[in-house]
Amino acid sequence: MGSVAFDAIETPFGKTDKIIGGAGTYIALAASFFENKQQIVSVVGEDFPQETLQMLKDRGVQLDGLQIKQGEKTFFWSGKYHNDMNSRDTLVTELNVLENFDPILPQSYQGAEFLMLGNLSPQVQKLVIERLETRPKLIAMDTMNFWMDIALEPLKETLKLIDLLIINDEEARQLSGEYSLVKASQVIRAMGPKYLIIKKGEHGALLFHEDKAFFAPALPLEEVFDPTGAGDTFAGGFMGYLSSADDISYDNMKRAIIAGSALASFCVEKFGTQRLQEITQTDIEKRINKFVELTDFSMVETIN
Amino acid sequence: MGSVAFDAIETPFGKTDKIIGGAGTYIALAASFFENKQQIVSVVGEDFPQETLQMLKDRGVQLDGLQIKQGEKTFFWSGKYHNDMNSRDTLVTELNVLENFDPILPQSYQGAEFLMLGNLSPQVQKLVIERLETRPKLIAMDTMNFWMDIALEPLKETLKLIDLLIINDEEARQLSGEYSLVKASQVIRAMGPKYLIIKKGEHGALLFHEDKAFFAPALPLEEVFDPTGAGDTFAGGFMGYLSSADDISYDNMKRAIIAGSALASFCVEKFGTQRLQEITQTDIEKRINKFVELTDFSMVETIN
């Protein structure tokens, strides 16, 4: 579940007209490299291009839960990245069809084993959970500081229902009130999710569970062309990998983080979803090997 | 070679009177866990405590090249860390004996195989290299933005003579004029050093060599009590580890980075050098194992 949207993006490298974006789009695209049976819950307006819907279908994404609202317009976001690419200003947000989004879960979606809740209001995220008759094996969700500011209590209610929260370091600090990510992870996991992934952008990602922590770096890149969607691509790749292996062990989550990180490293190479639509399984395998090389060491030497 | 000094430190957790500090002190202390034969080049005033010199001697640090200037005072630095511990203000800098530091390399130091040049003026760093009759197997150095601002040309001269530069991300960006650390590493290595380590504080460290990169995370800590000396401790642990194994291969450098990172993770747990003076070999081995756990994954699953 996540937004399927239009974005207009400006970076130091250039700017786009309205292009395809949205958390739901990135999640579905990324997951499709690992999992060929997925279902999207979202809403678009009548202005959304048929060819993009067909592209998703061709990648095995079922669209029965994607509402197309006649006479309405698709969600639109426009933003401009600063020179360091680590921060951005939102220029335009037009909620449009998202304003009154009531998620529909068709009967064909019942029994879904992996649920990824992209960043939307915690009330809508909760509705999706409630409308699934059987609880999925793993419920993961994303959120952002905006909801912590205006809907903290509903957010806390939804957090009680999920297994895994995927947020960035700034959001983890705001949600927990702790600067140390170790302490933040303890506070947040006490709110509900047994697993927590903290994304640190170019600095990688941390997975916390019980008394364990796993760290995956981001690949050092010559150029980040457009960071839009990297976090959602990470989440989609992560969930697709888990679902494909049908294994939610901690060890497999570590592998899934590497897979998600590899996909995110492609996402930022071009504007929007362009790069994700170009790459092949072989590209991904090669990229995953780069992560292995980047982190591989063996302490065979003994200390004096 | 590096400063042996007094520090006064203020953090959100407390403040100290004058305590023992200095890059040379941290480097020697950290290296002493791996290498029991090292020699320091530095200078102190007559106010420097004999017991600290004895402590260094007891750890195998030869002090023949440590000048004690009668009638003069030891270098003093005082700083205050901001709440996030990632930035600090310098409150006081009294160069004292460092103002006219002319490094002496006693005959007993000739033949040293590993040279670590702590952060001091590039002219002094160059003098030390020149005064060694035989070139060491590995010359590593640290520097800082201060020298890039006021002594860029001498710095570039010294960079031509070394094998490995160890600096932080901000310094790498300033020295190279590139924001991307991958690009920065290419520019900097074209200046001389074949190896480059970029320290990213709580985000770990990167090693670049030829077309290879290695990433080591920092251990996620509940609390950073005092970051002072962490970078020097990393460098000292790194060089001590390399020297002890007498192996400057890329693979051993990766191990040395983990060893240095482990020591740095202790350093920040208490004020100044206190924690480094308490820990044992067993503590270090356990900490290194935590790094192994933190980064360990195996992509045994195949992709669909």
C-alpha cells in the first residue's frame, strides 16, 4: 500500500516535468525483481497514464486494489534538492485523490502473507491492516515526521499492530526523543514493532532486533543523481526479497537489507523510476556482489 | 609523531579540568595494544606529569624522541561539544612548546618500519619523513582543514611523500573540492597517497585503494561520552595492528580498520584517555567480535 503519484523533481543536475512517482510505485517496482505475485492498494485520478499501469501489470503487480477516480486528479508532489542532496524543499503538494483515500482490499488480496505499508496517514495504514481477514506473516511500515507532528496518537496505535518499522535516522530520533540510535531503537521497539530498520541514506542502514544489530552500508557512489524514491525502493526490495524466500528469520532480513540497498543504489542513478525500469537481474546480482566486496573482511590474524 | 598535550573538555555529560590528551598520546596508547615496540616523536613542557611518561614507557613506548622543554609549557587545548556530539567549539588553544617544534629523531629510531604522522603542520610532518634515513614500509598521516586553509601548498608537498592519508569526510571534501567521497578519493589519491581512509565518525570509515573500497561501520553506541581522541585512537590502533602483523596488504588493512574502530569505540566511553587505560586484550577481542556480528551476512539465498 502506498501512493501512486506524479512527481516533479529539481536537483543540481537538472529538472523534470511531471514524472511517475509515489511510494507505492517504487515499492512495487523494487519488489517485482524478487517477487512476481504482488498486489497494490492505492488510488490515482483519471489523469494517470494507462501505460504505467500496464508496466506494473507486466511485472506481476495486481491492480484490483488500485482505485481510478474519474473526474479527479492524481496526487502530485514537487520538490527541489539542495546541493548536498541530503535535504530538499517541498515546492508543491497536491493531495487530490489522496485527500479522502479509503483503501479497498479486494477478495483476491485476502491471505496476503507480506504487507508493506508505505508512508501515508497512520489511520489509513491501520485500516489496511484491519481489512485483511488473516494477519500477514510480516507487517512492515514506513512513516515520516509529518505524522509524528500531527497524528502521533494514531501513529502509536498503528505501531502496536506491526512487526517492522522502516524509518530514517531523523525520524527515529523524533519518534523516540533519543539522539543515540541504540536508545532510539529500544524506545521505538517498546511501542510495538519487534524489528526496526533505521535508514541513514548515504551512511547505510541498521537493523535492530532483540539484543542484536546489523549494519549494511550504502554503496559509495560517484554521483547521486536523484534520491527520490530510494527509501521506498529499499523497502520494496527488502520485502520482495523476504517474500520470495518466504523466510522472515533475522539472517534472511540481513540478506534482504543488502538486496534492498542494492536496488536503492540503482534508483538514485537517474530521475524517478527510470533506472529501476532499465536494470536486469544480472545487474542486481553484480551490485549485490559489490556490497559483499565492500563489507567483506576476516579477522584471521590473532592479536598479540 | 604527534602532540602530547593537556586538554580540557566540556560535553553535555560533564567537564574536565586539564587532563592528558594529544594525538601522539592517543596514537601511542592505542597502538600499544598490538605493538610493544614503538617510539614517539613529540615535545612537552616541564609541567607535563612524569607519571604519564612512565605509563607510556610501561606500555613499550620509547621516549628518546620526546623533548621536555624546561621553562616552557605543554600544548593546551580546550573545547566544548555541542549536544549532538558531532561538532565542537574550540575555547582555548595555547601552542606553547609546539610553536617552534623541531622534531628530533634519535639514532635509535632509525629503521622504523611504520610511521604515523599525527595532525601537525605539514612542514613538521615532512621534516620527520626527511630525517628518517631509510624510508619506512608505510607512512601514514592525518591532517585537518586548518592546514588546508593556511598551508595548502606545503600540505600537498608532504602528501607526495606518504602512502596513506587518514582524514574525515569533511576534510576529504575540502581537500578534493568534491562532495562525492568516491570522487574525492580519486582526487586525493592523485595527490600522492595510494591508500586513503575517510573517517565518518558515528557512520564508520571507508578505505580506498586502486579500484577497491572497503567500508567498516562504527559500533552503534548507547552513549558517546567524549569523542576527543577517537580519530587518533583509530589511527593508532590501525597502525599498531598493521605493524604487529608486519603485513601491509589490502586485506590486512581491512582487519586493521576493524581493530582501530574497536579501540575508538572504547575511547569515546569516558573522558580523555581514561577508558583506553582500563581496557584489556580480552575487552578488545570481544569488541572486535561485535564488529564481526554487526556486519556479518551471507547471501546464500539465490535470487528468483
